[in-house]
Amino acid sequence: MLRRLAAIASATLLLTIGLAACGGREPESRPQPPAAWDGDRIDIDANETEPRMSLMIAPGGNAELTNVPEGQWVRTDSGICWDDTGEVYSGAATWDWFSDTGIEVKFEDSAVIFRAWPGKFGSYDWSEFKMVNCRRDRTWGMRLTCGSAGTVDLPPCRVASE
């Protein structure tokens, strides 16, 4: 009986330690610049003629965007959404961390948050981003194309100064 209790206690301890390790939202799991993502609309009304979008973050807070919808992020009762204008932007931007779950990118009159995809056990998957507009009729998804993000290590990104 004591052996059985000891085995159950050991298994419970190992499971607890494992879940704590997997569920941590440590800053170390964040992308390491330079890193880049590419994607497009993933909602049911998306069509193939819409341009693909991309985000590249570089050290020092610089970013490069291609076909990113313009707009402002808005905090709501159910989280954060994107009040998009329907226009797209390509060009230089700046970026910074948005809490432990996203990257805030600012350009012209826009501020957009690229949210890390929810992972397992309360973690976040930085290799994928998701954005939803406030009307909930458009959703964008992006995947890591180069660099390191969380547990995903792809070939290094080439930045313009290289």
C-alpha cells in the first residue's frame, strides 16, 4: 500500500513539474529578432486574390511590413480586436512587446497587435500569429518563415543591412 501511494505521489509530482514547465510564459520563449512571419486572411470569406501580408522584426525595434491592414487595436470585454480601415500598408514600422502574448507594431496612424497563437497548457506559440477585426468578419493568420520563435528554429532571416 505504501509503495502504491509513493508511486502515485511521484507521478503527481512529475506531472505538476511537467505542466509548470510547459505552461510557463517566459520571455525567453519570445521571438529572437530578426524574425519574420508571412500569412493572409484565414476567415471563411477570404479569397485567393487578396495580397499576402508579412512582418519582419529586427533588433532595436525596427520592423518591415508588407500588405498589413491599417487600423488601431481596441481592448474589449472579450480581449483585443483590430479596428481595421480596409486599407493596407507596406513599409517601415516600429515594434515592441505587448505583454507576454504579442507584438505591437506602429506605422503611420496605425497600431496593430500581432497575437501569439494560444498553445498548450496556457503557453503561447510564437511561431504563429492571429489577428481578428472588431466586426469579427475578418481573421488573419501568419506563420514564422525565418528566425527563432519559442521552440521553433528556422534558418536565420536576412535583414537589409546584411
